[in-house]
Amino acid sequence: MREWRSGFFLGASDEAILQAAFDDSSTLITLDKRTIIPLLKSWGEQEMSHGGVIFVDGETISGSDFGGLVRALLQTWDQYHSENWTNRVVFLKPGFEVPFTPP
């Protein structure tokens, strides 16, 4: 959030962040299931679109497992990057193996 749009959305509402991500054709990656899931439900009921959401939390990937998070995001990218992410919701799962090819 500090780097995206020069940190403009630090401390912004979930609604503002989700809308700005959609405007940028970006997918939101978040740890926050508590407030984002109800927001997605509300937006769906109002037929409002979002740019996609990827959920990460301690139940899927440990906060200390940065490598696991990166591998899961890379696997998700490999599987879905050519698809339309509008209104897509993904819950990252641990255990992805991305092949490493040495330089």
C-alpha cells in the first residue's frame, strides 16, 4: 500500500481501496477476511464489480512463510493470469511448488 499510488490509500476505507484497484484493473491481495468478505457480498448484491480479490491468512499460509506466499502467488499467476479477474475471488492454499530453473 505504501508504494501503490504513492501511498495515497494508506488508511483508506475498504470500499475506496477496492474501487481504486478495480479502476486500475488490479487485484487486491489481502489478509482481511473479516471486513472484505461482507463488502464483496454487499457489492455483489448491488451488482458492483471489483478487480478480483486474493485472500491470504494464517489458515492458508503462515505470516512468517514469505517464500510460501510468493510461491502461492506465482502459482496463482501461472494458472489464472490470462483470465478475466473481474469479480474473481481466490483463497491461496499452501504447498504450491514452482519449479526453479537456475540462471
